[in-house]
Amino acid sequence: MPPPSLPPPAARAALLVLADGRFPAGGHAHSGGAEQAVAAGRITDAAGLEAYCRGRLHTAGLTSAALAAAACAGADPLRLDEAADARTPSPALRATARRLGRQLLRATRAAWPAAELDALAEARPRGVHQPVVLGVAARAAGLGPVDAAHAALYEAVSGPTTATVRLLGLDPFEATAVLARLAPALEDVAARAAAAGGRAAADGRTGADPGELLPAASAPLLDIAAEEHAVRAGRLFAS
């Protein structure tokens, strides 16, 4: 009998598909802020990449993971979308989150057809924040809140890592080692995000705003860098 924190075997395979960088959700075109960080000299080597990803994990990553976990736990995705808007002060990041949400919704509706996904697409044709879509998609795939949190957090650090390999010519082995060293922190943040998401979903079922119980960890430098990147000429990545 597997530990209760693990999804059943069929769902575990779905988690691999959802977290795969080759899943056609558009993430490959985004650097998670790493391109601007490289341009500003904040990432110059593997140590800088690890520091950047660790900070991202505990701020934007935690916030996104909790939104995804809450959506997977059954919280109202439209109210979560509003909560995501409130937690994203940068217009550039809001636009990116909705663009990625539209692409992810399209991919997941093909992979795991579900009425919930169809309703989300119909309710917000201009797009829903990507972490919220991720949570609803994870639910449609038979995954649980902690799985949705893991997928969100892995994307939060793997995107910048892959981008930095291309931007700096960083040794891919060193980049992979960064991800491996981040694994314990990722596990801890995923558990915190899943717990918060579960509480928010339970509270939301009583009529309360699910967003009130979710983390709102901020990273002002990420917001500023996103705005700088949006007007930068000759970008390799969309964000």
C-alpha cells in the first residue's frame, strides 16, 4: 500500500505528463523572469541560478502552488482567478499568466476532457491565470492538491533553469544539480501550499472567499523585472 500522499498509479502517470516540459502548454517560451535576471547580472552561474530559484520557490512559487492546490481541491476557480489577479501587481505578469492559462486549458481539454475545463473556458474566454487552470486540470486528471502544488512548483523552478542553460550556456549537468538540491525545499513548500489550498477550498464551500486563506508571498523585484522585460528589445523569451 503506497503512502497516502502519493496519487494512485494511473494518476501518477498523469502527473508526469502534466509536469513534462514537452507538454504543449507554452511554458517553453517563457523564462520565469530568468532572462531579465541574467541581463541585470543577478544570475551569472549555477550558484546565482540556485539562489534565484530558491527565492522564486518561496514567493511566487508558493503563491501559485496554493492557487493550484485550492483549484484542485474544488474551490471556485473564478474566485481563485480574482485572487490571482490581486496577487499579481505587474500587468505584464497578469497578461502572461492568462496567456499561459489559455494555452494550458487548450492542452488539458484535449488530454483530459472534462466539463469543469469546458465551463472554465466558456466563463473566461480571455483566459484564466495559469495556476488556477493547472489545479482544475490536475483534478480532471485524477490528481490531488499536493500533486497540483508539486506541478506548479516544479514549473516555477524548471523554467528558469532551462532558460538559463540557453541564455548563459550553463552546463546542463550543473543546472540539473540545482534542481536536485532544490528538491527538499520544493517538497516542503508543496506541503504548505496543499494545506493552504485545502483550507481555502473547505472554507469556500461555506460561502467565504477562498482567496482569504491563501498565501500572498510577494517578490517585488520579479514584478519590476517583468515590466522591464516586457519593453525590452531582442528578447529570446516571452517573459
